[in-house]
Amino acid sequence: MIVIQTAIDHRAMTTLARVSRKTLRRGRSGPVRTLAWFVVALEAFLTVSYLRGGFGGWLPNTLMGLFMLGCLLLEDRINGAFLLRRIEPERRTVNVTFSDESTYVCRTQSGESRWLYSQIRLIAETEEYFVLLHSRSQGQAYSKSGLSWGTPEELRALLERKTGLKIQRVR
């Protein structure tokens, strides 16, 4: 049995968003990110052209380019903030028990839920978190520092054994 207590905060949700983007949503978000980088380059080109030509109208292009650049660079933080807003305050501290049964149990102030290991589509690991993704829009992030019973190695072995999946390292 392995027990983890995790505070669901902005850092956990940012990690969840980043892992989801780099794994399950990779093919879906790639074209959008490419288009956004194209818009940033186009806006920079238009800004430089307007300034060199002495024309007005360079400021909206500059602002649009900076806005798009900010969205690209801060995408995971923005998505993490939106994800965090969807979680009620009484559900932001989670105590999870992983056992050798077919389910693992998540307990919060508002109740208890059981998840089947077979529902997990992808397991990822970062420096600070284990991330379990059930779909492109549903997942869970558990802090390694919150392990109160068991070790990260034991959790890795248990998850790989119960799901049949390999754990992916995500930076």
C-alpha cells in the first residue's frame, strides 16, 4: 500500500496541463501552436515594416504579437489556472491510497472516489509529480513530496504492474 497526500494548487495543475499537452494532446495542439508562432512572426514582420516605412499602425501589430507570444510561452500556466478554478476548495487536498486491488482511492473533505487502474491511459513522471491521465481532458497529479507511506520506486512498480503501461518521463 502506498499513500500520498497532495495539495492541488497552481503548480500541480500547471504540471498536469504540460504533461497532457506533451503526451495525449500532442497531435492536437501542435498545429495550433505552429499557427500561433506564424502569427507572432507575421506581427513582428509587420511591426518592423511599418516602423521602417514611417507608417502608423505599428502599435496594434506589436501588441497582438506580444499577446500571442505571451499565450504561447505561458500556455501551461494559463491552462493550469483555468483547471484550478474548476476544482472546489474542499477538494484541493487529496489523500490517495494505491493498493494491490483493482482500484485506488482518493479522499478529500467532500468525499471519497475510487478509480480503476484500467481507466488510466497514460502515466507520466516529472521531477515533482506523478501524473495519471484518463483522457485528454481528465487527469490527476500527485506530489512525490507528499508520499507518507511508500517510496517513488514502489509507486512506479505498482502502477506499471497494475496498468501494464510504461511510465513516461516529461520535462
